[in-house]
Amino acid sequence: MFRFWEVCVLMCYGALLLALVFPVFFGAPEFPGVGSDDLWAALLDGYEWPGTWMIWAALLVCQAVLLFVPVNGSGRQERVRPRRGLGLVIVVTALFAAILLYATYLSVSFTFLGDETFEVWEDFFGEDWTVFTALLLGLFFLWGFWAWVFYQLTQNREADEARASVLKWLFRGSMAELLVAVPCHIWVRNKEECCAPYGTALGLAAGLAVMFASFGPGVIILFRDKIRQKRGGAKDARND
């Protein structure tokens, strides 16, 4: 029964990415201030970029991991070890957490520095390819850092409880990131900046993508636990 709803959640997530998250990034820097034709053209240009579909597929894979990967292993013990499948869930949630923190940094940076953010990066790192490499390495560092944090937080918990916990923290983190990204984007949109709105729009899109990715599996886990509790209570009643 739950497999059907998990597939539905995955399909809804893919549709939300295409209908809401990606248009926020492609259209938010252009709106308001342009006509509907220009806004539609910006959206079409975004969907014609092959990278859009690569990112869409990668996010769907991450969502599938959170939905379908079982957390197998030992049961309750004096020291409960995370189950094997939980490691993959931690890797995905750590990636999302790193993206949230990076998106927050971009939103704040473009808010205070505007388009001069690129000049600051070039002055600090050097050539463009060095800037890209440094930013990519920073993302990998944050990814590893959050993976270590989530591992430390979950190693003494039962696997199902640990997965629900990291999803809860991920959802809270996405809400906190949006509380930063939304006012930053409004502020930047009221300034005459060229590329800065795209940086804050990326913060909006990242926050929405992670929020939806953590919300769906969290709801599935909640209903699954409720049904298991009812079944367990009914079994105990029959035994009595």
C-alpha cells in the first residue's frame, strides 16, 4: 500500500520541480518588470538548457532514495547502530543540507554586495575556473561536514527514528533558509542589479526543492508509524 503512495509522492515531487521550483529560478529575476511574453521566453530558455533536466533527474534520484531505500539492520540493542540503508539516506540529506547552507550564503552575499560578489570572488580566488573549483570544493566540504553531523546524531538511535529525525531537521532547515532567501530576493529586486537576482532566486529555488523533498517522505513515515501503532495495539488486544 505504501509503495503506491511513495510512487505518487515521487511523481508529485517531479511535477512540483517543473511547475514551481524551476520557474522560480528562471522567472523570478525577470518578474516583475517584464511582459508576459518575455517571462514566458525566459522560462522556455531555461527548459531548453540540458542542465535543467540533469538537475531534475538528480533531484528525483535523491527523492527516490529518501522514499524507497529501506533502512535494514539490527533491531533494538543497548547501543543501537544505524542500519545499512540509513547511510545512503544520510548522504542524501547531508547533500541537501549543504545546498541549503550554500544557497543561504549566496542570498546574503548578493544582497549586501550585489553584482560585486563576482569581483570579490575573482579577487580572492583568481581566474574564473579557479572560482568555480573553489565553490565546488566548498560544496563538497559542507557535504562531508553535514554527513558527519547527521551520522553523529543518528548512530545511537533506531534506524526508522533516525531517518525521521534527519528529515525533520532538513525540513526545518529549508524553512529557515527560505526565511532568509525571500527578503533577500525582495531587497535585491528593488535594486538595479544585473545578475544578483539570479543568486537570490537560486536561494528561493533551493529552499523550495529541499522543503518538498523532505516533506513527502516525512508524511509517508508519519502515516506508516501510525498504522503500525494501530496494528500493534490491535494485536495486543487480541492477545489479551
